Amino acid sequence: MNFNLTSEQQMLQDSVARFVEKDYDFEARTALVKAGSRCDAKHWNTFANNGWLAAALPEEQGGLGGTLLDTVLIAGQLGRGLVIEPYLGCAVAAAQTLLAAATPAQRDALLPAVAEGSRKIALAYSEAGSRGLPAPVSTHADAAPGGYVLNGVKTLVLGGTEADAFIVSAMTPIAQPASAHDGGELRLFVVDADAPGVKRRALPLHDGTWAAEVTFDGVAVNADALLGEPGTGLAALQQGLLHGTAALCAELVGAMEKTIEITSEYLKVRHQFGVPIGSFQALQHRMADMAAEMEVARSMLYALLAAVETGTPEAVQRTMSQAKALIGRAAKFVCGQGIQLHGGIGMTEEYTVGHYFKRAVVADALFGNADLHESLVAQALQQSLTTE
């Protein structure tokens, strides 16, 4: 895999970096969080006007025809700025699930509005029993005249407080089950947020971002709300979660970069015994440990991108789980060390560095935590050994 950026990719990354530096410094972000902002309309328009929402969408539906790498470049810079707008939930996870699941006609109807920022669609898939994975699913869609009726509860819906529609995973009955034990098939539905029976509760997260708990209580939808063809729902959802996980990992690498930069500057200006504390060898060793963990995490992100480009579906899923676990743990270590090296000031709400640790903690809970993904990797390895 070629890791050198093209001129277009470099321009894309630089445009996001300029936005974060100019319009999203820590003071501006703090003001948004204190005001309870969930998605600043001006900033979302900036995302759309610069093509960040359309970067990895097909040109036929108003996108720029980019790849996962473009998404990762954008997310890495947004992670440096701890941007609270729902790029991850709406522009990545939901948009890529929609792209993977929808028929050509459905893509034409929905994706252009997503690309231009006029619609926000959130991915409502996670449930209390699934722990951030695409299954198991207890939400069910029962056949009804002309469509289906949905019942269930979805948790941690990223971007769900501002979305005007949801992509909902639900179990549908199989027309001709092979046995009485067949529980149904996972399918995806597009449901308007203001449809009768849809209730959402805003959930403020620890890092200043927001999610939603969405309840579907007898929500009637037409048959055309069903995305794609039978047998494609789970694979499409996995594709969307792959993109979302990669973007989240890129955010954390960006957060680690910024934490190291902030901490390095602090060690240069903080004096003790008449000298900068950055001259103390013990603190230099801790900074070296932080830098090493960040570079291992970056390499793991590269490994995930390479697997997406050249690996089998099984290898991609395994590498995704490895990346989610390793990068999440590295981010908590690096950002936690940043607080430690700042001392008491690092624990205050008014100082920057602690907020990166908060993001790392929240990120671990999204799309399945580190322990869960490590267990998935262990299961995959065990299966490979038993089949050899």
C-alpha cells in the first residue's frame, strides 16, 4: 500500500487542519460545549462546502469519489481539535452503511442531500445487549399491509439528537424459514425522525459530544423504507461500522498527537529548581513512551487501511478489532500520561489536555470496547487453528 498522499489528499488534510486552527481552538470549543451545542450549523456548512461530508461518497450521488483514506485524513484532524459535530455518526458510519445497503435508486434519493449537508441521517444499530456490535438485535420489524411495524430501543446513536432520519437495524421474519429456530434476518430501514412512535432522548457524553437513545414504538413504515435486497443487511452494516471504527481510530491518533504537542510545550515552560522540567530525564522517558505508543497506534491504523485495500473480509474484520483495541488503549495511556505530566492543572476543566483523555474514554465505549474486540480476535484465531 502506498502511504504517500496525493496532492489532492494533502490539500484535503490541510483544509481541515486550517479549520481546526482558525475556527476551532480550545476556547471556541469550550464555548460550544458550555452552550450545549450538538451541531453548530455554521461549522456543518463549512464541512459541506469544503467537501468533507462528500469525500468518500460516489461522484454519481454528489460525492468526490474518495476512499476510506480520505475519511481517515479528515477524522485525524478533527480529532486534534476535539470537534463535537457529528461527523463520525452522520457523515461516516451512517453514510457508508447507506452506501453499502441501498439500491441505486435509494442512493440517488438520499446520498446527494447527505453530501451537501442538507440532511443528517444517523445510524441506529447499537442495543444494550449488542455492546456496540451489529448483533444480536432485539429490535424487530413485523410485516404489515404495505410495509412493516418497528418496535425496539437503540442506544448511543451518534448524531441522533440532530438527525432527521435514522438507519435502523431490525430483525424481519424469513419468508421460508429452514427450521422453527430461525429467528429472522437482519434488515436495514430508513425511518424519519418525526415519524409517529419515534421517541428520542438526548444523552450528553463525558467528552462534550452527544448521542441519543431512540425508541421505536409501533412505528409503521412503507415497504420502500427497506434498504437493499434480502441477505445484504448485516454485510452493509459491517461496512458502515468498519468506516466508522477507522475514522474513530484516526481521531484518537490525532488526539494523541495533539496531547504530546501540548505536553511537550508545557514541559518547556514549567520551571522547577530554576530549570524547565522538560530537562528532567525521568520526564523525557515518559514523553518517549508516549511517542512510542502513538507511533504503534499509527502503524496499526495503517495496517487497517492496508487490510481494507488488499485483505479478505475475514482479515478486515479481524484487523478492525485489533485496531480498535490497540489504538483505544494507546489513546487512554497517552492522554492519561499527558494529564500526569501537567500535574494538578491537567485535571481542571479550564485546561486543554484533560479533554483529550475524556475523548479517549468515550471512544472506548463506541463500536465495542477494547476487551470485547480482543475477545473477537481471540475467537477468530482459535477458529483458524481448529480448521487447520
